[in-house]
Amino acid sequence: MNNLRHMMNPLDFSVEELEALFDVANDIENNMSAYSHKCDGKILATCFYEPSTRTRLSFETAMLRLGGKTLGFADAGSSSAAKGESVADTIRVISCFADICAMRHPKEGAPMVAASNSLIPVINAGDGGHQHPTQTLTDLLTIRSLYGKLGDFTIGLCGDLKFGRTVHSLINALTRYTGIHFIFISPKELKVPDYITEMLDSKGLTYEEVIKLEDVMPRLDFLYMTRVQKERFFNEEDYIRLKNFYILDKAKMELAKEKMFILHPLPRVNEISVEIDSDPRAAYFKQVQYGLYVRMALILTLLDMTDAHMNEGLLRTF
């Protein structure tokens, strides 16, 4: 078990390892057919205790594109968790059937519990409001592919910065790169948690907290929009009051740079008008495509099946 490598947190991989992973992902992007049989005979288990469309289908498509097969469940009610089975016991059973597992769970730390009891690599596909590492890998690959590098840009993160696990993961990951200025755009009720700003302060990194999106649009290289997440609220009134606080439309986009890119982890509700979809700066559906490539690369990496010339220095043994 101790020789396995898992993906629990984007920081599990060094910056150099991530660059190598992204190189594999870009190679997949340009040579998809060369990877169509890399995982022949391999099985991915998707254990999703919480609803998901993009993430689960992206993992399943990634394994199918690699020539492998998938099994699993899409909600806790259709698994033995409904009978009271523990995550530790579930992963021990899954280890008998599959070669690698992607797990989403509403409880923070549940995928870590699975990894510590697993005989196969485990990928955290989202745990509560805590981490969503493969979305962060997707975001980093998208930024690198569109901007040419990771660093020296201003990024605005807008919307639900309190509960958004994708935002928290991305901020943490970006702190390892140079020349990045963060602008946090949210109502006071959904401001970024103190532990994030305290972490940025401790590292001497620059950030601003603002309420009005229009005030900072002209300065952004990337705008990362998020939805207000109904499932994270304790009462309906607060959700209704804040759900449409930000709506990105053509009028706001007229304030933006010609080369500014819009990112969004999806699903979108009302926060980006559909009229923006045709804008060349709208990159959120490209993100989905990059998510497929990076998950394919991650599966290959954790199974130690990347080509020798692609994975030099990528894997380390624990």
C-alpha cells in the first residue's frame, strides 16, 4: 500500500511534476489516437457519494479513451453506504475489482481515508467544500495552454469564494508560481475565508478584496467565475438573496482586455449570460476539454503507464 501514489491535493505533485503531467496532457491533446490502447485491460472505479455530471463523466470518458473500462456508482444511495458500510471497507472491496479509483464524497477527508486503506491508486474527485484537485489541474492546464505559461498575470475570482472548493484549491496551487496578483470579487457574506488571506499574507503574495466586478475588469488577464452553491447554504433566504449577485454580460465584457479569458468550473446557473458563449474570450468549454486530457494523463501517471520519454522524473515512490 505504501508504494502507491494517490492524488488527494494539487500540492501532492511538485511544480516540476505538474509541468511533466501537463506535457503528457498536451501530447494527448495533439495525439489522441496514440493513447487509445494505453489502458487496455485496466478498470477505473468511480465512487461518487455526491451528485456530479462533468467530473464523473470526464473520468469515465478518460478511461474509455485510454482503452480501459469503468464501473462504480453515481450516488451513495445506490452503494452499500446506504447499508452503513464505511469508506474504508468500500475501498478494500473496490480494490479487488479495479486498478484505480476516483472518489467524490461530501465529507472532507473521506478520499484520504480511502487512500490509506486502498490497494489501488485513489484520486480525490472532490470532498465537501475542501478540495477538488483534478478541477485545479484542469484550471492550471487551461491557463498554461491559453496564456503560454503559469505566472505573471492578474486573476479575478468572482462569486462564491467562501464555499467554492475549486477556488480554494486553485488559489493554493497558484501560490507556487511567480508574479500572480489575486483579486477576490464577492459580497461580504461570501468573501474568501480568512485562512486563505492569512496564507497569502504569510507568503508575501499580493491580493485585493472588492465587491464590484466592473471596478476591476480592465485589469484582469483571467476572470474565474463561480456559481453561488445552493447545496452549501444553511437557509434558502440567504441563497435567494445572493444567487444573482453577479451576472457577467456583454456590457461588462466591454470593459475587459482583448486577451482576457473567462474560466468557470461549471455548472453555470445565471452568473454568465449565454450571450457570452460566442465571445472568443469565453474559455469555460475549452476547460472541459482540457479536463479530459489532464485526467487521462493523471490516470496514466498513477498507473505508471506514461511513455518513458514523457514520464522522466514524473513519478516518485513513497
